[in-house]
Amino acid sequence: MLDPIIEFLRSLTDPDRLVRLVTTVLSGWVGYATLAAIVFSETGLLIGFFLPGDSLLFTVGVVAGAGILDLPLVIVILVSAAIVGNASGYQIGRHTGPAIFNRPDSRLFKQDHLARTRAFYEKHGGKTIVYAQFVPILRTFAPFIAGVARMNYWRFFSFNVFGAIGWITSMTCLGYYFGSIPVVRRHFEKFVVLVILISILPIVIHAVKARRSKQPVA
């Protein structure tokens, strides 16, 4: 039963197979709606963390470069899906937050952890939302945690919009402009991994700087 699902997910990250999909089964608005549903599920539903976000967007850009998809239209649709998905994750966290905060301490749960999470999001929540948008798995859970931590919604929303636009636009445009280069097409999977690693780089740099700033001066 899992084999058809796995094959479908593989098709989303292979330019040639995705072209066949959007020109046959997922032609027209059905294709755009399916791509939007995938982006929404990864950002808005906690069970969507396994979906291929970065590689999908890069592949969509490659397909748009081949003239199969309209690049401006697909960017607008997928940005909207990401914004709505992030907002959905936030609302899920916000509505389940009270039940979480009222739980007694246990081996796996400490009220102090939630208090520190809330303090962290009050101070660093904005850039966390933006950075997490570019990192697989984190982009699924960061909005949810922001909701649990009761981050101010309009502050969350502004960074949500900024992060979604940056993520969708950068990944699809990379695929659009570089996907037709022969060396990229020959080593497509490796190039996608490189793109994902580059997207994570800002968080790594920030973490290193934060760790160094905490080290005592000799």
C-alpha cells in the first residue's frame, strides 16, 4: 500500500516524472491545486513533516523553466499555501497550548521548558519563523511551537509572510534558472541536497556565533 505513495513522492522530486504528471493526470488547475495541497500539508499539518518541500520547489522551478508551469502563478499559489499552512500550524498550537500548559510535570514534560520556550519566542520568535521556513521538519513544527508559546499573532503573521515569500521564491527560481544546465540535470539529486544544505547554512552560522558569544573571555 505504501509503494504507490512512495512512487508519487519520488515523482515530485524528479523533473521528467513531474512533467509527465502535470501534463497528464495533474494537468491544468488540478496540478497547481495538488502542489498547493502538498506545501500546505508540510507547513500546516504536523504529520506532513516527511513531505519533500525544498526538493519539490526546486523541481517545480525546473518544470516551469521547461514551460510546463507558469512561474509567477505557481509562486503566488505556493506562497499562499505556505502562509495559510503556517497560520494553520500556529492555530493548532495555540488551541492545544492551554491543555499543554496545565499538565503536571513528568519525566518527559517540564513546565519550565514551556516557560523558556515562551521567553525564547518572545525574544527570537521572528527570525526563528523565517529561518525554520528553510529547514526541513523545523518548518513543520516551528509555527506550532509559536502557537503553543502564545507568540503575538500579528508579529508571527508578518514573519510568516516574509519567510514564505523568501522560501518559495528562492527555491523555485533556483530550479527555474539552474535546472536547464546540463551538469545540474546529470547530478540533479546531488544539486538538490546542496541547495538544502545552503538553506540550512544561516542557522548553522547563527548557532556558532551564539555559542561563541557565550564562551568566557580568556
